[in-house]
Amino acid sequence: MKKTLNRRQYKIYNLLKIEEDVKVNDLAKKFNVAEMTIRRDLEKLEDQGLVKRTFGGAILSANTDITFNHRKTLYVKEKQSIGYSAAQYIQNGDSIFVDAGTTTSHLPRYLSNNLAISLVTNGVNIVSHIHDSNKEKILLGGIYRDSTRSLVGPITQSHLENLYFDKAFLSASGFSVEKGFTNSNSLEVQIKQKVMKQSNEVNLLIDSSKFEKNYLHKIGDLHDIHRIFTEKMPPDSQKIVIKKLGVELVICDSFLQ
């Protein structure tokens, strides 16, 4: 990182490592400065390749490895609990898809050695956690995104064309009952949407830090999923809508006791 950043710009960058996206109006209030000042800060961070500006805010640049490495150190106990709980819903003989993500990466760690399943993934970090021989592992090809350890693009889409799943386990960067579940990268979203169409059951794995956050690209609506795994009960306003739509809500706290 260049040394020309001022203290506020450093703080914005460090905040992005945790929050994954920021809004200009929120930052202006937080630092008690004008929105134009924040826009100049984000422009400078973007010039240095640290962030990518979005409509009304910014996200971490996909060109830096810190996006993945830092995220996997956040909310570890919560993600372990979610991965463990989700693994209990997988049955012998299932064909499943697990997408790339720091939350979904905990699921394969808790799969029973006795389970004979077929697991398809676009995540290099997913397949590296499975070692027993009675599980068929299929790693899709495609364009490798270092920031998410995932494979995406037309090749990945074509590999998915004739694959169908009993259950899909997907991650998202943001979730709200109004906007559905979202992500900042269109290539990642295309894979998730393709998998959803070819799955009998769609499970969303998100920790509570993703609640009430919306990103540029929509993956799907709440009615597109069957089950949500999270470690904390969402706000009452969200919980009511989730239950009204018949989506099962699984609160995962095995590692939080």
C-alpha cells in the first residue's frame, strides 16, 4: 500500500476488509465529513487498486488476495457452526453442489466419513477439505478467481449444463427480505443462478453479518430458497417474512456455546 494515504483513508480501507462494502453516506456520518470528501477518498483508494467504486459506495478490489484471506479469519466460530449444521442435512447417496466461499468451506469438514455422496463444486478451497475415497469429487473448470478461490465463466457454465443436484449449498455477500440475496461479482452470480435452476433444494449459508446488506448483483429472491442456515436469529421483521414464505430457518450455534 502506498504511503500517500491519510489516516481516514487507511481507516476506510481497513473497514472494507471487515464489511466488504461501504456506502458514501454512512462513511460521511462516521467520519463527520462531507460526502464529496469521502468520494475523493474512495477515488484515491481506487487509483491505488485497493477498492472498486460502486454506485453510492465501494467494495474491495478483486485484484487483491486480501479479500479471501482476511474474510476467512472473520466470524470463524459462526461459520463453523453453520457448516456443521448444514452437513447434518446431507444424506447417503445425495448429489450436492457446494459453492466457493469462506462459510461454505466449513461444510465438507463435517461430512461423515460413512456418507457416500457426489459433491460438485467450483471452489478449490472446498474440494481440498475432502479426503475420504467414498465421496466422488468433481471440481468444475473455468476462469480462476484468486480473490474467492473459485472457478467461473463460460467453461464453468458449460460444465454445469448436464449436472443436476439433490441439494445446493450456496453463500452470499448480502441478504435482506426486500432485495433477496446478493453478491458483488456478476460471474459468481451466474454460477449460483445456474446451480439453483438445476437443484431440487437450495440452501443458503450466511452468517448474521450479512443481514440487511445489499450488493450490486442479485442472486435470487427469498422464495427461491428452501432453507437458511445462520448462527443468529434475524430481526423480527425479517423472521416473519421468512416464515410466511415457508423458508426453513436453521439457527446454528454448536460452536458458540
